[in-house]
Amino acid sequence: MFDIMTIRLKQIRIMEVIMSLQGLQEIIKNSKYDAVLLTGLENPVAANNLKYITGYTGSFGFSVVTAEKQYFISDFRYRDQVQIECPDFISVEIEGSFIKSIESVLEKENVKTLGFDQKIRFSEYSLYQKMEVELVPLDNVIETLRISKQDKEIALLKKACEITDQALKYVIDNVDLVGKKERDVEVMIKSKMMELGSERTWDRFIVASGPRGAMPHGMASDKIIQTGEFVTFDIGCFYQGYSSDLTRTVAIGDVDPKMVEIYNVVYEAQTKAVELAKAGITGKELDSVCRDIITKHGYGEFFKHGTGHGLGLDVHEAPRVSQANDKPLELGACVTIEPGIYIKDLGGVRIEDDVILTETGCIVLNEFPKKLIRL
């Protein structure tokens, strides 16, 4: 017997794929190319754009989309999967060369100019150059469509965040971090995420203790965590393709009062930015909220990265929350808000939430506490 909720979620996913597809087809109608080629040739970066437009989750497949039609090209291994996941696409089964199969579709649709995803590998691009069409780079067309999240996407992002929150809470509540290697703590968090239902975790987590906290990307190492140190965790997992991105910094035992001061400054900046985040504010303006507060307290030179980035199928995607983005942030975008202060030989603090931008504010997807936790 089918679970009615499973059926409903599948129906929602199909509707959202149709909406994404229609958005691409509208772009094609007004573009300089006759069709778009999306590929998932065992390339997870490019495959996310393929998944977004088609709903396909396999590791090998191609889609040709024109203004009026859409084709999905794969081999017999994925025959049933394509029928289930891409019901509105004309299925083309590869026999022999996948290039020949793509060419047959292009010839059938009289395609002369073909838009292609710039995230493909050069070796793949070299194969497409041999086809008798003019290749035109898409220039982030799909990535722009992906910025505003639909209801099902928000639900998946929220679930990924819940798993991440719960995994970190479990380890902090149940494991004595003192004496543990950063790398061992990383493994514990990853294991708990998988137990809680994530499909996979990030390849590497940041677990940076003591002076290593001054490294914004201090990946977990063999360093032993000691009492009297701050520990920064920057972690995430994937749930049905969508990622979380959580950063929290905790104190172990009696810590340097200077680090507590730094924590309070970052906390003030991060909470104020969450309070002011909404659709329509520019990435630069939201970044300045954090930057101005941190600078006011005398730590401006120690905050060198942007305040945040988009989050979705990729851990880092559009839009950017930084001084380099003077465009308004889109309604429904999921962005991170993650200011930090990093001082060499002392340590660092970063606090990060994932938020959905609305017309009047934002929805915070994380529930893990932000007030300083002392272990």
C-alpha cells in the first residue's frame, strides 16, 4: 500500500519540475540558441542543473530542451528510472555512442545553435565541439532559475538543517570533546547524520579548536581538543539532494575572556543581520550590516570573507551576500548568514544560519542555539 504523503510529495516534485522546465523554455524562446543541452555525465556539479530541470537523480543522462519539446537521453540501465522521474520528457535510449544519440535529437529538431552548461568538463566539451552545431555557453541561466526556492525545495532544505542541528547537538551533549582528535569528532557527527536520515554528508567538515579556529577553513585535523579552547564546527549534509550549512562555536571549560568578547561581537552582528534579512535588500547591504558592527567593535580587519552565499542543490550557489553583490536578493532565496572573526595565534568565532528570504523578513531554518555554549 502506497503512503499517501509519499505520493503527494512526488506529485509536488513533478509539478515543480514542470515549472522549472517552463521557465527554461521561456528563456529559450527569447534567446540566441535553439535548444539547451544539460548533462550528468558522472559529473555531480553539472548534474545538479540536469536534476533541477528534469527531476533525474541518476549519474548518467542528458537532456535536450527546445522551446516546445524536451528529450531525455540515457541508456538501458536507467530506462525505468527515467520513466518514473522524467514522465514529461520524450525518452531516447542510447544505442552505441551517446554523442550520436544527442546528434539525432538535434537533427530531428533542426537545432543549429546549442546552449550548453559551462559546468561540464573540458573533455566533455571537446566531444560536443565535433557536433555540427554552434555551441553557446549558458552563462548561469539555470543557476539563476534555481535562486528562488519552491515549497518542496524549502521543505528539503529544512529537513537537511534539522538533521544537522540534531547531529551536532547529540555529539555535544553526549561526547566529552576534551582529549578527542578533531577528525574523530568529525566522524562522530557524520555517523549521526547518516543515522538520522541524510543521504550523504559533506566530504570534509571544519572542526577547528584553539588557535586553529583562526583558520576560516580549518578542516578537521589530528589536533587534540583541549580544555580552555573554543571549537568551531562548520558542517552539513544532503537530504534528497539539498544541503544544509551550519556553523557554531562552543567554549570548553575556562576560556580566554578575549574570546568571549569576540563571540559576543559575532553574535551581535549575526543576529542583527538575520533580523534585517529580507528579499529586496542587496547582498552588499546585508553584508554591511555584519561588517559595520564588527568594525565598530574594532575587529573589522579580522573579518575578511563575505557574510554569506546561496544554498540549495550546491553548498555554494547564487546569490552572494558580500560587498561584490549590489543586486537585490531574490524572494525565496536561501542564503547563509555567517560573519566571523579570526585572530592568528588566538582563535576564531563564526556563527551561521540558513535562511529563506521573504517580503517582510526571513525564515530561519536552523534551531541550534546561538548563545554561547560552555561545555
